[in-house]
Amino acid sequence: MIAIVKRSLCAAALVLAVHSHPLAQATQANIDPDANFKLAKELYQKEQFSLAYPLFKNISFAHSPNSKLPVSTQLEAKYYTIVCGLKLNESTSEGAAKEFIESEHNAPRIQMLSYQLGEYYYRQQKFAESLTYYEKAGIDNLSNREIAEMQFHQAYSYFTLEQFDKAKPLFNSIRQISSDPNYLDANYYFGFISFYEKNYPLALEAFRKVENQPTYQKIVPYYIAEILYFNGEKDKAIAYGEEKLNSGGQYYDLQLRQLIGHAYFEKKNYQKALPYLQEYNTKAGKVSREDLYEISYTYYETNQLPKAIAGFKELGGKEDSLAQNSMYLLADAYLKTGQKVNARSAFLFCASNSSNPVQKEISLFNYAKLSFDLGYQDIASSELQSFINTYPRSTYLPEAKELLVNVLANTNNYKDALTLYESLPGKSETVKKVYPKIIYGRAVELINEQQLDKADALLDEVIKAPYNTTQLPFAYFWKGEIAYRNKKVDQAIEYLSNYLKNPVSGGEVNVTNARYDLGHANLQKENYRQALGYFEQVTKRVDRNSTPVEQDAYLRSADAQFMNRNYRQAQTMYETVINNNLASADYALYQKAIISGAANRNTDKIKELQSLEQRYPGSSLIPDANLEIANTYLAAEDYRSAITPLNKIVKNKNATSLHPQGYLKLGVAYFNLDNNQEALASFKTLISSFPNSAESDAAVEYVRDIFVSEQKPSEYVAFMKANGKDVSYTEADSLTYASAETRFNNNDQQNALNGFKDYLNKFPNGRYSIDANYKVAEIYNGKKDYPNALIGYTYVASKAPNKFAEKSVLQAARINFFELKNYEDAELYFTQLKGLATQPDIQLEAMRGLLRSQYRLNQWKDAVPNAQELLTQKGVATDDKMMANMVIAKSHQANKDIDAATSAYRTVIALGKSEFAAEARYQLAFIAFQQNKYAEAEKAAFEVVNKAGSYEYWTTKSYILLGDIYFKQKDYFNAEATLKSVSENATIPELKQEAQQKLDAVIAEKNANSKVAKQ
């Protein structure tokens, strides 16, 4: 230990005596001039430096010429003055000593003062400076005691500066002399250096000499116990350590407990290891990863699993074997405590580490298995497939394949399940049994996405597949529904009839809807008696409480009666609809008027048609009623009366589809009234505004007759040319088109395509340019060459109205939306189609297509009115209701009306499975998250994962949201596991990047709050 200079009691007494008798000193000095120097030297030799110091100082600074002291004595006094100052730790003496050493020539005094300056620096703990002056001091002029003291101080200085190679031999020489006052200290430091150098025999020998000394008896036992442990004498280390701990007061108490606990741990005596490790980890603050692993493993082995879990959780995030083993044991602890969700995360971390291949394999399997158990079906599918490919000889392979079958059987991820099924090299009977469920589920998803052709092909597979008993009736129903939507009424009747032979119910699939569709199909085939039978099975009566399907079925029953000429029954039924003021009351009134006409009661017919506008001013049938009124007058050759309703038609902006007929018939009426000027004006408007319509062609003869009758043939020709009607169509035009059309009709598609192209090159504005463009588009569409098909459809659509306009606009809208994903153009064409469509089903498709386009373009404000209108339509399908409610929900959410948005999202979910439902589930989870309702948000996010697996975007978003939820709750373990899984497995780049950014934030915060010491 560092020696400390102490003033004795006698020195203190002498100080008092000297200061009490100043006259005695002066008298003695006068008698003996050397007295003060002798007195000072005597005091110095007695180590009474504070008394000697002022005497030496007075002598060394006395410059009187009468001084009787020799120069050598004055130099010696100066030396002792500096030494006393150093002894008394006066800082001014440091400079004086350095100056003396550098300027004087008395070697012995210089060496001795160097020693004293070294001691001064030693006491100031300036060990580098002390060593410098110890080296200058040498040993020639020092006493044995000073030499020994200097050696120890040199050794200690080297030790403090961690120059152990220089300190060790000095300590070793001192510890050989048992009488040396630094003997014990030298042994301690020599033992410490030997311990540091792992020379345990030497260290133990030195430590044994001091282990019972008061200074070291609370310090050395820790090192001795460690040496015993390192020498493999664990039992001795434990016994020795416990004995010393029991004696109490150990300086390294915690470290000694750690050592004993570690020794018991290695002997697998976890019960005895536990209290030692527990106390160390509790009191040590930050601990090493190894220490945390030991206490956690001890908790694990002593079945204190919650505590084991808390420790193991801290040890992830590294790529070493300790981290992997910790995650493996953590997963097992979670399983033993029934925490499958957390066990799954732990297996993921373990499987991501390659330190132990066996643990990696087992963890990959268990991660996949738990993913399946917990409903992570998409991850279970991919992980099981990956496991099978990676470990083809694994002992877990049979169970992995069986799990894969179960995933296919129970998943809602029909898209990925189907892909996975098709990739299997061999298909067992177990797998074949679930195949019908998979393809039927995928077909329904495609139906909800309006991809009817793809859905239809899968339903064919359902019908052909073995083990399809459960799905077969559903497949027949949807085959019939798709056929009906595609206007293949014979197929619709066949499949729906098959469904009714063995009907089942589920959502839209039910007997009522099947009979309703069969009624409509037979109505289109003009099988009115059969249609009536099906409609009457839906309902025979109606009132204001009837469902939309029942109301429409009743109305179509009336139509069937009408078409069977059962006018009385039909009229009664129409009147029932009118009297109840049902949604189709305007149509019923229109039909009632037609019945009056069929009974030759034209006056009643006209009166009823005229009342339609008065009773139902917002009815879309008003233009049709006016046209029917005009037709009635024209049939009766009452041309003048026909003019008023025809003018109403051509002035109605909502009746553009009837404008060609209106202008044609208006012209005909004026023509028959010999009002050629007004007739010609109507025909001119028709031809110039609707040059491609059939009515425009029909007007040509009337125009010719007018000009001819007025003897203006040249003006006729000029008028026709000005309006694109060349009166001298060449024979080549007709023959070129006819040649291509013949091939088209013979299904010679390629030659027909070449022929139509040749015609359009020669006659780009020819008589049949619209026909040719339409048929070219049809051929390309059949080949799925959508960009080229779109060119033709676009041309025909631009020439609307014409006989192909409605179909072309519809196809242009479909191609832009479904195939090219060009939602801006799709919106334009669906808008155009909505104005052109004359048939209810096309009108409905225009509305739903427009809404889908607006949805894709996030045009919520514009979309909401369209959505609300769509919901009021007859025959609106479930997928239409989903989309409409989704738009309404999005609009409410954008306007911060969370309650209304939540309600609309729940309506979407209740309507069935689709991408809309997947997003709706996610939005509900996100809303709950924003409201800090984390338990509710977590549950809702899992709903997306479990019930919308086919929609990767929304399932991935939900996994990221789960990571956010765990992070907000400070559950770093599950947050890291979840986001790590997404960042490594996501296939959508922007979501992969989002997950990685959030994962980095989780890891940073986790590390900042970790108990594990940074290493």
C-alpha cells in the first residue's frame, strides 16, 4: 500500500516549545552562529520537517556578507530546505527541486533530491513523473530502507500505469524479504499481476500469504476462488467461496456470488446456483449476455418460466450461438406456458440464426407449424414449402406435408393455396380432398372482383374434381349466375336447374336467387310460361315490405302474363305495383299503358303515358313514354300530334340514346305534313350530329326525295358529302368489305383481320369503317391483344351513337380497367357508357365500373353520389354493395367521421370475402390503433391475416400494423419478430422498405432500454 508520512506527537510538542521561546533561540545563535543549522539538521533527522523547514529556509536565503557559514553549508541548507518542502508537499518546492537538479553539480545531493522529488510525485499520484526521478536517483546515496521503499513505489507506479512487465520483478524482489514493511503489499500486487497473466500457481502462492491479513482478507478470497475454479477444482472453489461469503464483508461479494453460482451452474446444480446468480443479476445493474443467459437458463431448469422468459427475451438480436440457443429455449418456455404467439416469434429469431443447424431446422418447422396454428396461413404455406424444399430428409418432413395439406384445407388464402397445390409434384388423396374447396374459394373471390371468365374456368374444375360433393351445388349456382351475366341464357338455365336438384344455401347462393335468375333467363328466351312459374315461386304477392328481389320477381311475373297475352292478370299486377308505390311503379304504369294500346284503347294508352311524367317526374322512362306516344300518333297518321312528344325527346339531355330516333321520326312527321323545310332541318340535325347511326342512313332517302322534289340534286350531293354521306359509294368499297366479312363469318380470323385492315387502309372513312373497326377490335380482343383491340373500340366509341357504340364503349372501359389498369380512361368510358346504355344490366355495369374507377383514383367526393345511386338499383350484386359501402367508408374516414366510417367498413365485411373486405378489416384495425385501442387493433389485424390471406397487400400491411401495436406497448420482442418477418419475406417493395425502417427503430429503442451491458 502507499506509505503516508505522519507527524509524531513529540514533533507537535516541539513546535509549541520553539514558538514559545524566541529569545532563547536568538541568544543561542549569537553565542554559536552554526546553532540554527545544527538545530535544523537535528529536527530533520528526527523527521520533524515542519520545524526544520523554516530554519533551513532562513539559512539558505541569508545573504549577509557577515555570515559566518561556509558556502557548502549554505548549499546544504538549500538542499534541506527543498527536501523539507517536498516532504511537506509544498508545490513551490517542486520547481526549486527541478532547478537544483538541473543547475547544481553535487552529484550525491542531486541523486538524493531526485529520490525525494520522485517520492513527492508518488504522493501526488503522478506516477509517470515519479518514475522519471526514481531512475535519476539511483541507489548509491540512498539508505537500504530508502532503496526498498523506492523499489516498492516504483513497482506500484508501474502497476498503476499497467506496465506489469516492469512492476512484477520489483514486487517479486520485495516479497522475498518478509521483514520488509511492504512485504504483504508486494505479495498482493505480485499475485494480482500473476493472476492477470493467468499464472495461477504463482498467483495463488502470493494470495495465500495475504488472505488472512486485515487489509486483504476481504479482497483476496475472490481471486483465490477464481484460481481454484480456473484450475478445475470447482468443488474447492465453491466451498472456499461459500466459507468466505459466510464470514461476511467481502469487497467482491457480488462477484464471488457470481463465481459460485457459475460453478454450480456448470455442475448442473441449478437449485443451488439460483440464489447466487439471482442476487448477482439483481444487484449488478448492467450484466453481460453470458450472465443473463445463465440466470435465465437456471430459471428455465427450475421451472420458473416467467422469469426465464424475461431474461431470454433480452438475448436476441445477435447472430451467435448464445442468441440462437436463448431463442430456442425461450420458444420452449413460451410453449410450456401456453403462449403460442410469443413462441412463434422466438422460433423465428432462432430460425434466422445459422449458428446451430439442428436448432435452425427444428425452429423453422415449429415456426411454420405455429404460424398455421395461429392463423398465419400465408406464412405457414410459404414456410412449410420452404422447409420441405430445404430439408427433404428431415424427420419432420411427413408432419410438414400433413400440415401443408391442412393449410390448403383450412386457409382462406385461396390464390396462394391454388398456386401451391399446382406446384406439388405428387398429389395424395388427402390433398385431392381439399382441392375442390380451394378452387371454389378462389372462384368466388374472382367473381367478387368481376373477373368472371377466370372464375368460370375454375368452377369447371370444381365440377370435374373428385371429392366435390360439398362444393358442387355452389359451383352449379355460380356457373348459372355467370352464364346469365354473360347472356348465355341456355347455360344459365342448365346450371341453375342442376343447382335446384340438390340446393344448399350460403350467402347469395340460395333457392330464391336461383329461381329469380331462372325466371329472367326464361324471360329472355321468351319462355314466358316457364319464367312465370319461377317468378311465382319467388313470390305471388307484393307490398311495400317486400324485398327488392320479391318486388322485381312480381313485376316480371306481370311481364310474363303480358307476353302470354293474359292482359287482365298483367294489368291487375301492374296496378298492385302502382298502388303500393313500389320502386318500379313508373315501369308498371308504362306497361299498363302498353296493355291499353294492345286492347286498341289508344286514347287511354296516350293518357296513361302522359300521366307518367306528371306522377313520376324523375323517371328514366319519360323519354320512352314520349317515344311510345309519338309512335302511337304516327301509326294513326296523326303526324301533327306526334311532333310535341318527339320535340320533348330531342330536347331532353338525359335521352341522348333516343335522339336519333326522335330526329328521324320528327323529320318523317314534318315530311308527311309537307313541311319540307322543318323536315329537312330535322334530317340535317340527325345526319350532322349522328352520322354513324342507323337512323342517319334511313334519313338519306327522305333528304334525297326533298331535294329532288325541289329540283336541287346538286345541293343534295353537296349536303351528303359535307356530312360524310357519299352518295356515290364505289363498288370497290362494298366488295372489299364484303370479302373480309365473309371470312369473319366463316371464323377465318386471321384472313378476316387482314381483309378488314386492307379495307380500312383503302377506305379509312368508308361506308363500313365503323363495322370494320369494330370487328377488328373483336378479333384482337379474342386473341387477348388488348392494346390493338382498344384502338378499334375507341374509334367506334368516338362515332357514337351507332349500332356498335354501346358494345365498344363497354369493351373499351373493361380493357382499360381490368387489363391495362388505366383507371383515368376507364372512368371516361364508363361515364360514356352510363349515358349510352339502354339495357338495365349494361347500365348497372356502367355504374359499377365508374365507381370502381373512381375508387382506384381515390375520388371519394365524386364517387359517393355514384355509390349511393348504385345501392338503389334493382339487381345490385353483393360485390357492388361492397364497393359502394367501401367508397362511403373511405369518404367518411377522409372527413374524420370515424363512427360513420367504422359502420360502413363493417357493412363491407358483413357482405362477404373480397379485396374490399380485406381492406375494410385493415382500416378497422388501423382506426383502433389510432385511438390507442391496442387490444382491439391487434384482434382486428389478426382478422385480416386469418380471413383475407389471398390479398397480400392488406395482409402485409396488417403484419406491419401488428409490429406498430407491439412497439407502442413496449413489447420489443414481438415487434422485432413481426417486423423482421415482413422485412425478410415481403414481396411488395414499398412495404418491405417500410417494415425495415420500423424494424430499425424498434431495435434502436430496445437496445437503449436493455439490461444487458454493451460489449
